[in-house]
Amino acid sequence: MKKQMIISLVFVFVVMVFTAGCSNHTLKTEETDSENKQPISVKVLILPKFEVDELTGDFPGEAQLFYEGYLDGGDVYEIEGRSDIGKLYYKDGVAMCLTGQGKVNSALTTAAVLSDKRFDFSEAYILSVGCGGSAEGYGIFGDVFVITAAVDFDLGHRADPREISKETETTWFHDESFDDSSVIRLDQSLTDRVFERVKNVPLETTERTERFLDKEYPGEEWAQRPPQVMRGTTVTGDNFWKGKYDHQNALLITETYDCKDPFSITEMEDVAVGQAVKSFGLLDRLIILRVSVNMDVFPSDITPEMMWGPESDDHLASEDSMESVDIFETAMQNCFDTGKVLIDAILEGEL
């Protein structure tokens, strides 16, 4: 009995060793195959931030039109460490990944994608696309902005206006120790080429949006015009802010960092995307397009409680939004039409 038990134990041990050896060999083979396999060359990496629902066939968010135009029917890859946020889609030199909303999500996803050894991004242009709230007095619903600099709305100091000793329109205070992280200046030569390429792309609006602007800004030349492609600085905040005081803060921040173009739009990701791209040495290949779907101040007859309070069911991506009127879907088309000109030029080697 004892002899049989010893033989059985020896057999189990041999099987375990053999199995472990096979596992190690398999893992090593997979690693070797991965190392020997040529990475997939990407010409354009598109980085939208969110989708409203599905990637095809319904109300479009930031990704849908790009997916339908370039990625539908292509390959899908899980991104290590970011599978809860989104996947990477690839087809014919074009890749796309939804980064998730906010600075943390967008920076982590961008870094995860760019560090993925299955892909070669060394010659890729990185196209960050999305929506935002345009700066009152500069941009209107439906405008598309070629961004030349992105600044951080949150780095520095800010106080509640009720605690500031003197009456002021700004509540943000500069802190030079944050300057290396607070601003991303995009490559001037690239942004110049991009703007020249897209500045005359025709953009659309809606009748309801035009009526809204007529009511809110009667006689104001900046508001009484069709949407157009413009240059500008984007202000990246970690919350969805709105209002005349933070509008003044955004103007002050843009001025403090001596940005080339005016404050044009505010959003929640691009300074973080820029920092991630910069860390991979690809900042000279970053393009940012932002389209306006609302304003950075409240409509004259709307309060924060009405728009965002617990009883509110207002949704930005809606044809009945009190904030974005019915411009959202049209704005997504404007952003895609502008981006398509760039993507096609890149694929043809013309940018």
C-alpha cells in the first residue's frame, strides 16, 4: 500500500513538473511570437471621449460618425488595463479608441494605447476630437475649433467668491509651480497646416439654434453668423462648469499662460491627452478638434438648478436640451466633416 502511494505521489509530481514545463514553453512561445511579429502601423489615431449609445445607427456621440466612416467592419482589440473604458478599433491604417471622460480617464487611456506594443504609432497623427462649450463673445453653437493650446482650468488656486476680501470677477490665482503641467502648446507648423486645410469646410446649424442666438445676443456680430472653423485655446476642467465668473477665470487663465489664440471652448480632457502624448514624444503629431454644442454661460432664462438640479431631466445630447437646443447631432456632423478632411489628407500623405 505504501509502495503504491509513493508511486502515485511520484507520478503526480512528474505530471506537475511536465505541465509547468509545457506552460512555461507555451508562454515563452507566445511571447516570442509577439516579439517577432511586426507591429501594426497606424497612420491616424482618433481619440473621441464618449459615445451616447451604440457605435452605429442611432443618435451619434463623439465617436459614431468616425467609426462608421473609417472603422466599421475592422478589427477590435482589448486595451490592457482599460477594458472597462473602451476598445481599440483598427482598419486600413486608422485606429480609434474612446478615452472616457475627464482628465484621469483620458490620460490613462491615451498612455495605455500609445504603449501597446502591438501597434506602431511612431508615424501616426493623433486626432483628439470632441464637443465642448464655446466661449461667449467668441464662438457659437456648431463652430469647430482647431486648437493651438490647451490649458488646465484646475491647476493653480481657486476660492469661493464669498470668501474673497474684495469684489472681483475672477476667483482663480496663478501658481507658477504648476506651469510645466498647466499648458500644452501644440506644434505651430502643424496647426497652421491643419487650419489652412479645414478653414473653409462648410458647417451646418439649425433653425432653432439660430432663433436661440437671435434671442440671447440680438445685434451681436459674433453671434449672428453661420458656424465656421476657427482657431483657439481650449480650457480643460475636471468638472462641467458654466457661468460668467468661471468664464472670466478661463479668460484670465488663457491670458496668464500667454496663449497664441483666444479662449474658444472648454472641455474636460485635452490638456491631459496632450500631457500623455507629450510623454511619448509625439506632441508634434497631435491635432485637436473641438466642436461647440453649448455655451460657457447660462442662457438668460435658465438657472443652474433648472439645468442640473435633482428635478432636472435635461440631457446635452438631446434634440430638446435647454442647454444645447437641438444642435448636438448637427455639431457631431460638423466635427466629422472637418476631421474627415484631415484624415483623408493624412492617409494620402498630404498633410
